[in-house]
Amino acid sequence: MPKGLVRYQQCGCFHFITFSCHHRLPHLGRAAARSLFERSPEAMRLRYDFVVCGYVIMPEHVHLLVSEPKKALLSKAIQALKLSVSVQSKERPFRQPRYYDFNVHNEEKRVEKLRYMHRNPVKRGLVEKPEDWQWSSFRHYATGIEGTVEIESFWTGAQRDGLIDPRCQNRDLGHPSLVRDVTPCRPGAELRTGCTERTDTVN
């Protein structure tokens, strides 16, 4: 673990996760590689029972916004995710051994991280609009379409509640021309306090 880095888990909050390919090489530069990677978060979501609120797969790194798993520590789920991708990839080594974890305690930060992820491909010049980048959660938020990774959003919440159209308020999710409401997609009814400090290195 990098010097000075402390992970706070079991906080009942969301986590903004970032991990990179080995030496930040574009191991995910090909569309086929990104599509292959996209299957792993969904498999880990089902295995460890956590919520995916958003994601983006870039050529040399990945961002995830996830809840804490019900069946394991988040560090174990992330380790399993990275191992799953590494085994399937032809690149050796595939990934950096460590990852960055930012605790997202409130709705303002959650929306901020979603906007950052969805705008990342545009900022990098990979596409002109967020919806043109296939490997992110933006299309789901924009249209409700179900992709490879199940996203916990106002769409999925409305579907569970039997609502016809959940788009009722204004909230920017990553593109100036697209305004949508985001119902808080928290892992529980309330954010718990009393975080458990962890300093273990995740390989």
C-alpha cells in the first residue's frame, strides 16, 4: 500500500474505486478488451452482493462507484475482480497491484463522481458525447437501457416500484444537454457511522 494511504471500509457508504493497468499501459485500448472486462464487475457483483452505482472503462484505467459488499470486505471483492480480469487478459502483467479508494459519504459527492466518470471519455477526446462511449454507465442513466453491468439507479428503483417514468427532477449526470433526476442509490436506508480502518495491501 502506498505510504500514507489508509482505507476506511465497513462505513455503510459508497466507494469510488480507481485502478490502472500495469505502468498505465493501454491494455484496455481495444473494444474487445473493454467488453471482456465489463463482464467481470457484474460477475463479482453477483458473487459478493454489492451495488454498482456507476462505472467507466478507459484504455488504461477503470473507475467504479460501488457499495460495500454484503458477503465480504470490499478489498476482497476488488481483489477478486482484478484477478478475474488478469486471468482473462493476454497482457502480462495486466494491472497495477494497488487501487485508489475514495469514500463517498453524501449525495453531492456521489453525483460529482458520476459526472466525472461519464465525462472522462469526452475529456480525453475519445468521443464527442458521453453516450458515444459504450463502456460506461452513462447510457443506462440516459435511457434506462440494461447493459452488461446492472446499475442501481432511479431507473432500476422505479422498475422495482412499478413507476412508469422516474424522470421528474433536474440533475446533471455528465453532459450539459442531459438533465435527469437521481434518486439516492444507497446500500441501506441510512449511512452508518463507525468506520473500520484498514491498511491492508490488495494485490
